[in-house]
Amino acid sequence: MDFSLSDEQRMLDETVTRLVADRCNPEQRRTLIQERSTALSSLWHTFAELGLLAMPFREEAGGLGGDGIDLMLIMQALGRGLVPEAYLDGLLIPGMLLAELADDSQCEQWLAPLLEGEHQLALAWHETASRYDIDTPATRAERSGEGWHLQGRKQVVLNAPRAIALLVTAGLNDGSLGLFLVPADGDSLQRRNYTTFDDQQASDIDFDTELPASALLANGDRLLVALGETLAHGRAALCAEAVGAMEVACEQTLEYLKERQQFGAPLSRQQALQHRMVDMHLHLEQARSMAILAATSLTLPEEQRDYRIAAAKAYVGEAAQFVAEQAIQLHGGMGMTEECHVAHYAKRLILLDQALGDRDYHLETVMAHLDSAA
């Protein structure tokens, strides 16, 4: 197969790579994290000016109609720079749900400003009991007059501290799943904000709030189809980001082995360490192939799409953990320090395996598909 990029894709790759290199070196990244608040960064506004925020969305929704490869190129570049911007959790996932489910007035109010870089959103779906299953929430929504009463608790709501509104999953009385649009500044929302292991912003949120009837974006089969497509894009994006992060982790580890001297010779001359670097690169290249598989599977029928993306996410998660562990071990004790930049890549790689389903979760999907085909 021909995996060469088109002229437009090469231009996109070069643009994002150059932007990340210029605006998100290790020192600039630390500054972005330290100065992070509810206000969006100048880097995010630059993303909007270059059309990177609108790229993954279809033209009918106000986007640029990019495909899976375009999304892969953007996420790989963000992974290489370890960019602390919520491209996935603040833009892609909530934005795709709005593009599929919101009416024209809701798109004008929430989606259009999102693609223009004026605000960010967040999807609140994680719960302790449901783990990675998004369609079985304990959070409930019941009819209250002309509107709804939403009650429950969501955990690890990524990007919630910067989100102007939340998309919240809840079970309805008829047994179906519903998705509600909830303003993030409501007094009835009790939240605890914190920073995750890999420097992301998140919140645990308790809901006990009254909502208008229009807050229900969708429910039932229509919502499940939209969630399936959105999560497929999110998982493909995570695979690409992991590949970008693994590239830099391998590069930095090799540079360290070339520079670090032991008994008057660089560590890179030791054959055992050379073999470990080869293993890291093998995992990287296999993960790259799986990321391409995920990116090119987004337009396939649902069952085939989910099977391929689950296989990709399972392998990339395994490869990410392997590369992270080897990078830390080959750096020795300094690999565990905050000052060693490879430690931040390792932390992000470990968390990428957990995001939107870990390898065990996705291997169950793969096995179920194989059993049904047998």
C-alpha cells in the first residue's frame, strides 16, 4: 500500500511540527502549565488561526473536512511536543458530539465558537462503577416539570476546569442513555479541581441541578451511534499522539546513551543496551503502523471500524508502556526526576494506555469480534 502523504498533508505536517517546535520546547511547556488558568493560551488561539481546530470536523458543521490522516498528523505533532493543550478532551470529543447531535441554534452558540478558539468544552462520563463503559452511568436524569433534574457524580472529567460547558451522560427513566449540555458555572455543581499525573487538568463533579428541556441533546440509538463514532476518533487520535511521544522518548534515550560515559566509553557501545534500543524502535514502528490502521479505519462500517481501532489501541498501549519503561530504565535514576524531560513523556505514555479504555478492555473487543467470526 502507498502510505505517502499528499502535498496538502505534508504541508499540514510541516506546519504543525514547526509550530510545536517553536512554541512548546520544555521551558515553554513548563510556562504554559504554570500559567494555565480558565483563560485560553495564545498557542490555542494560534491553533484556531491556522485552522487546526476546525480541521477534523466536516464542512457542514463549520469545519475543514479533514480525514483520519489529517487528525493523525496533528496528534503526532502534539505528542512529539508533549503539548499541554486539551485538543482531544476540550475540542475533538465534545465538538464531534455537538456536530452530530446539536440543532442549528446550539451549534451556533457552542460549536462555532469552539472551532474559532473562543472557548473549550468537556465530556463528563467517567464513573467509578462503570469504568470504561460509557453507556451504563449511575448518574440519573428525571423529568422535573418542563425540564430535567440531573443528579449524580462524575470523576476525572478532563479539561473541566477550563470548559465553559459540560456534556454529561445520564440514564433516563425509560432505560436509555441521555446526553445533556450543562453550563459549567452553575451554582449547583460541586467540583474538585486537580492536576493529573501527566499534567492535565481535571475535576470530580457532583451534579444536583435543574435543567431546561433543551438541555437534552439526544438519547437512545441516535446518541449511541454518535458516541461510537466520536470515541473511535478519540482512540485513533490517542494512538497517533502516543506514536509522537514515543518518537521523542526514543530519540532522547539514544542521545543520552551516546553522551553518558562509563569506563571511558559511551553507554551506546554496550551491545546489551543497543539491543534494548532496537526493541524500543521495533515497538515504535509497529505502533506507527497500528496508528495508521486506526486513522484509515474511521470511515469503515461500525463493527469493522471498532474492531480495527480496538486492536490498534490495545497494541499502541502496550508499546507505549514498553517504551516508557525502557526510557526510564536506560536513563537510570535521573530518569525519575522532574528535570529530566523524558520522565514527562513516560508519564504521558502510561496514561495514554488508560485513556478511553486500556489494552485489556480493547482486547476484549478484539476477542469478541474473533469469536463471532469463528
